[in-house]
Amino acid sequence: MKNNIKLGRVAGVIVELNWTVLAIAALVTLSVAGGILPAAAPGYQATQYVVGGVAAALALLASILVHELGHALVAQRNGVKVERISLWAFGGVAQMESEAETPRSEFLIAGIGPAISLILGLALIYPASVVGGLFGAVLGWLASINIILAVFNLIPGAPLDGGRLLHAWLWKRHGDRARATATTTKAGRLVGTGLIGLGIVQFVTGGAGGLWTALIGWFLRGAATAEGSYSTIRRELQGVRVRDVMTTAGPPEGDWMSVAAFIDRRVIPDQRPVYFLTGIDETPTRLVALPALAAVPSNERNTTSVRSVAQGLDELPAVQANEPASDLFTKLSPGALTVVWDGSRPVGTINVAQLGTALEQVRLLSNLRGEAPAAA
Ligand SMILES: [Zn+2]
């Protein structure tokens, strides 16, 4: 993802930082160094407060990271793959590639995050009081922020951890996952609206922090809505595989031909949008798409090799033909062509537009069959 700085890997999970985090870290440093520390531990020099503020901001990021790592590790133990953890302005996200398979796994995956934050917060209270002074004040702030983090995340609306806990409980209770999703999506939107309202009241009565509260509410509302529709799409595309929605490529062709010869021999008879090209050893290594061929001026088509306008398959994103089509929503990037592989053999391509068309077809078919549309 662009705008993200990769920090490294923990237990196979990529940890990355969005640039927006730096702005938040700066804000935290300012407010801790400029107000909280001088009030909690008076009598130090300004530079010491700044150092304390920076330490507090870094420790906060580390706390959020530990919370997200908890989600990621428990998810992996429960068969849910986590590709990366991203830290950004509104906290952290452990990006899961699928949903939990049972209410129990969902409960464990969601519950571990707030549990870690709460334990961390409570565990810091005693050392903070023993150490005292400036360092003690930093520890005390860290204790309270971790407890706040735990409590905020336990608010029962999607996509917060509390929303997932509620989802797991409703799912287990009624045995109906879709119904549970509908409820937690509504709850999430309600929580978001509530925070927007609270933020506005806060702002009007003179608290500049109200803007931040409202922004978080606005973000939560959007995320709850997105999660609701994403989970609907997953259900609608149940049983549909990548191979069912991809563009199938014809037999591969040697890459030594000129563009003119390639158009005559393959494009005009086949009329496909993409072709795989083989080198000397007949293994497909490149892909050429119609726009690249059409971009070669007609007076240069005899002297331009098709190889020179093709893209290497190793440069393009890849998915497997047997994967569920709903996984593509997190894997395809807009505007980019993704190569579909059947094991080690490229068999076709897929893009976001095709996936949208497939979804449309599924919806129309279920309409024709007179099925009720899935609840959002
Ligand atoms: Zn969490």
C-alpha cells in the first residue's frame, strides 16, 4: 500500500505505519509535554517534558501494536490469515483475509485486543506510583491511555472489538450470522452518529478536541456501513470461485513475433483482451493486453516486437483460480490487472470491473429465482 512505511515482520505478519500516524504522534507529544506532564510532575525543564512526551507517544504506538498483534496471533491460531498490521491515525488494523469460521473463534480474536490493553494498563498503575517523578507521570499516562483504549474498543458497534464480541454472541445465540451482522452494523452506525453528536456538543461548548471525537465518529459510521455491505457481498458470492469470473486466456504465443503479425495471427481471430507470451522454453512469462498493442502506432507495428510491449508476469499481482471470488475484494487494486494462476500455470486475468459484473449477475439471478435479497 502507498503512504505506508514497512517496519518489519512479526510472526510472519507485515507491520507497517501510515504517514498519518506521525501527525498523531506529534499531537500526542505536544499535549503530553505541554500540559499533562507539567501538571502531573511539576518542576522539570521544558526539554525534559519534551523527551517525556516523545517517549509517551512512542510507547502509545507500541501499546497499539501489541493490541493488534494479539488480534493477529489469535486469528492465525484460529485459521484466519493476517497479511499485515497497519497503524494509522485512528489506531491500528490487523487486516484479516477471511472471517472467523465459528462464533468462538470470532470471540477469541476480538476479545484478546481489549484484554491486552486492559492488562497492560492495570499492570502499569503500580510501577507508575512507585517510580514517581517525570518517568512515573509518563507511566501513569500510559496506564490510563491503555485502559481508555480497552474501554473504547469494547463499545458494542462494528467495526470495534466490542461490536465483534457482540456479533459472536448474537451469532452463537441465534445461529444466524447475517442477522448478527445486520444488528452490529446498525449498532456501529449508531455509535458513530453518537460520537459525531458528542463531538459537536464538545466543540460548541469550547472543547477543540470535539472535532477529533466527531471525526472518529464519522470514520466509525463509514466503517460500519462498509463492513455490513462487505459481509453481504461475501454471502452473495458464496460458492463462486475466481475461475468463474475471470477472463480466460487462450493458448500462449511466442513472444518473438512483431506486433503486426501478432494482431493478424491471434488478436483478430481470437478477439480476446489479454494474451500470455512464452519465451524460448515455452513457459509463459509475459502478458500483453489489447490497450498496449493498440498504443503502438500503425507504421511501427512491423518493427516492434510484441515482447517489448508486454508486462512480466512476476511484476503483476497474482491470485489462484480456486480461491473464493469474495476474497478478491481485498486483493484486487483498482485499475490493475491481476493474473489468475492454476497452480504454477497462468490461466487468465481479473480486474475490479469484472468482479463488479459478476456480483451484478449473482444478484440478478437470485432475483429471477425469487429469492429475497440478503439483508445488509
Ligand atoms: Zn482491537
